[in-house]
Amino acid sequence: MPPKPTMRDKHLKYVLVAPAVLVVFATAIWPLLESLRYSFYAGRLSRPDFPQAFIGLENYTWAFLEEPAFWNSLWVTLLFTLITVFLTTFFALAFALLLAPGGRFRVGIQSLLILPFAMSPALIGVSFRFMFNPEFGLFDAFFGAIIPGVADIAWLSDPTLAFWVIVMADVWGWIPFLTLVLIGGLASIPRETLEAGQVDGASGLRILCDITIPQLKPVLAVVIILKAIFSLKTFDLVYMLTNGGPGDATQTLSHYVYFNGFKYSNIGYSAAVAWLMVIPMVLLTYAYARLVFAKESSD
Amino acid sequence: MALTGRQKKLIWNSIQIVLILIFTLIMLVPIAWIALAAFKQHVDVYQLKLFFTPTWENFRIVFEKPYELGEKLKNSTIVATATVLIAIPIATCAAYSFSRFELRGRTLLLVLILATQFVPAVVIVLPFFVMFRDLGLLDTLQGLVLINTAIVMPFAIWMIKGFIDGIPIDTEEAALVDGSTRMQVIRNIVLPMAAPGLVTAGIFCFIIAWNEFLFALILTNREAVTLPVGLALFKAEEGDLWNLLAAAGIIIMVPMFILALIIRKHFVQGMTMGAVR
């Protein structure tokens, strides 16, 4: 009789997990802690003896007290996150409701939705810069045609408009994927619940508000948190589309950290700001994990 | 005019179709416009022309000096392929163990692995830059493979775990009773059954590594530049060279479109890591 499998696997199960855990922790936990350490130092990247001097919390107080640019990027990031989370969720939900009934036409459209998602954000940034070119951009021409006042506007040179172009590009890039996620969520609502509503003679709108949306809540929550996490991190799109400009009108926190660290070579300060970003991330990730695991244990 | 229920339904359905078409148009027009621009001559880009004489010229120019997109294409291919070849076996071992065994701290580990996915890249890249500089890994493909392996690992573990969870455990137990070792079971039973899942996860990781931008931007400057970062080449003094940018864009996105369509069915599940089922 062979020995019990579980006995034999006592060590193997840890051996199998070890390399992956090592990779993940060495490449995430270590740099996180190392960044935290940098944030207490004055450090110029250009010098080899990095980091140079322990200065305690000075990098943090500097950000809070002496840097309007930090507050600006914080504000831009928060505004960007709020608006993009709202718009993407709204449009993705609308699109998902339209596409969910199925049939050949709708399923065909669903598979097309995969295309924008396979595009890298950097490339989306380039595309939108092209589309909003004041001389020959397609969107510029389109908006010029429907709203006469905005013909040939230099979108990316105007602080407010540039911000909205970034918002549009981001929303455009995220709607398809979140739509697919929500279609998945809609498909998991039991048919009987919906049919019960129809039998009772409830209108389409009533069914949507009273049955569909409440049933969809867990998936919606996941979508909102996931989108918030990625909105807070936004970098590629901004870098390629406006590079933070004009001035610092579209500078997100990630972009601000990048600029301070790698353009001004001020690594200690940049690490401190980066760490300020970690805090909301931890909260959002905690909420996301709670939701995901609540589902897992209820299965 | 009173409408019957049937007529109402018909009208509502038509409105839906129109809305869907408008949405789809908005989604596809930017992609189509870039695709068109890639075949336009320099002068045609600067007029909103829908009809023009198509040319392959742009695709030739981007591969020539000074752009040499071929080098970037090679780098991107090597980095993404090596990343997948290293990450998938490591992730598969871990995923199998997470799926089949009672591990101490299993849930906590899985949550932490998931959580690393959400750490802002700008936080991580600072220490890596310093370390790579000290080790001479800046601007090398090895460095990028290391980084990308780390980036895709959480995705890969979660996705593959999901696939292995779906494989019934009975065959494995029978084989163990018959005297197979655990490694034989994994090789002969689990791997063949999980193969479609592994391919899906592999393609998924390939797309992520291919599109990765921030690390490649900061950690390379000449030798190891990848395609997305290479887009910056087409900013000239006289402005952006849009027809060349578009051609480069096509070279970046078309392979990913094909890969994405292959794994379409599992795409969403993989991205949300099992949050939606």
C-alpha cells in the first residue's frame, strides 16, 4: 500500500509555491519597503552614493507645505478618478444592458469590444492626440461640425479641454472591458427573478431599478473599485497624450512622481509622494479583496 | 395614436440597435482612423481624407534608419516571450499547490499576491532603477524580463489556479493510489488537462508584457527599447510624424488583436481574477 498522498506532499506543496511567492515578494514587497526608506532621505539620483542624508519626515512636510504642484497633481488625480469612474461605470452599464440579451448581432458586437482593450494605454494616448489635432484631427472636426464654436480649437493647449481629452481617452479605453465584465455579471442573475418581475407587469425601468441593479451590486462594486485603482495609477496615457501639460493642468500623481524622480533626479522626495499614493491603494485593495473573497467563500 | 404592445416592442428594439451601433462606432472609429493613416502619404494625413491612394511606404520607412522599429519589435518579442516562458511554469506550480493543498496562510498569501498587482508602478520603479544601475541591468533585455515576470506573476497564478480548480480531482487521486508520484501526476494528468488554460494565461501575460510602458520607459534608453516606448521616436522637430506613428501603432496593436481574439472567451475572467463568474 502506497503511503498516503498528503503525507508525501507535506513538503512538496511548499516547494511548489516557493518560487512564485519569492518572485512576487522580492519584486513587490522589497521595493515598497526600499521606497519607504528612500522617502526619509535626501537623495539625488545623479550621484552614485545614493541615498545621501537622513532627513526624517522633511520630504513629506515639503510636499504638504511647500509644493503647490503636489496639491495640484493630487487634485487632478482625484478629479480624474471621480469623473472617469463615474463615466466608465455609467456607459459600461448602459452598453452591457443593451448587449446582454444576446443573439447573433449582439454577440458579434461583444467580440469586437475586445479590440480596444488589447490596445496599450500608451498607444491610446497617441491615438487621441492624433484625433484631437486642431488642424486635421477627426474628433476635432466632428465636434467642430456639431458645435460651431469649437471648430479648430487647440484642445491640448487649453488646460480645461486637455483634462477632458484625457478623461475621454481613458473612458474610451476602459468602457469595452468593463462592459464585458458587466455582461458577465448580468448573465449570472437568475432568470426567474427577472421573469417574476415581468409577470407582475412591472415596467422595464422598474425591473431595472428594483431587480437588475440590486442583483448586480457586487459586480458593480468590483468594477468601481477596480477602475478607481487604475484611475489613481494613470500614467501611460497622460505621458503620451499631454505629458502633464499644458503647464501642469493634467499632471497626475504618477506623472508627478515620475517627473520629480527621473527628470529632477530627486528620488527621496519622489519616493515620499509615491508612498502617499500607496495609502488609498491599500484601502481600495482591501475593499476589492474583501469582495472577491466574499464571493469565493460563498460559492 | 395608441401603440399596441407589439409595436412598442419593435420601436424599442430599433432604438436599442441604433444605440448599439453608435456605441460601436465610437469604439471602432479611432482604431480605424489610425489604421487608415498608416496607409496614407504624408500629405494625405494633413487633410481629413477618407479616400486616398494607399501606400505601404510608411511601413518601409519605420524599419529604416533612424527609426529602426525592427530592433524594437525584436526586443518586445524577446521580452514578452521570455516573460511568458519563465512566468507560466513558476505560476503553474504555485497555482497547482494553491488549488489542491491545504497551505498554511493560503488565503492571506493569495490576497497578498493579488494586492501586489495594485501597487502603483511608480513606487516600485524607484528602487529597481537604483538596483539595476548598480548591477548594470539598466537598458538590458534581462532586466525587462525580470520586471515583466514580476508584473504578470499575480495574473498568471490567479488565472491558472482558476483553471485547475475546474479540473476534477478524481483522476489524480486514482493515479496516486496506483503508485504515481505527485510530479508524475502533475506532468501526465494535470498539465494536459490544464493546457488550454495555460495557453490562455500565457497569451494574456504576453499581451501585458508587450504593452508594458512605464518600466520600459524608465529602465531602457537605447539598446533594450520596446515598441510602446519606441513610439516616442516619431516626434520630430516639425511635430509628430503621424503617418509613421500610425504605421508603428498598427505594428504594435494588430498582433495583440489577434491574440486577444483567440482567448476572447477567457479574457474577462482572467482580468478580474475570478471576481465575476
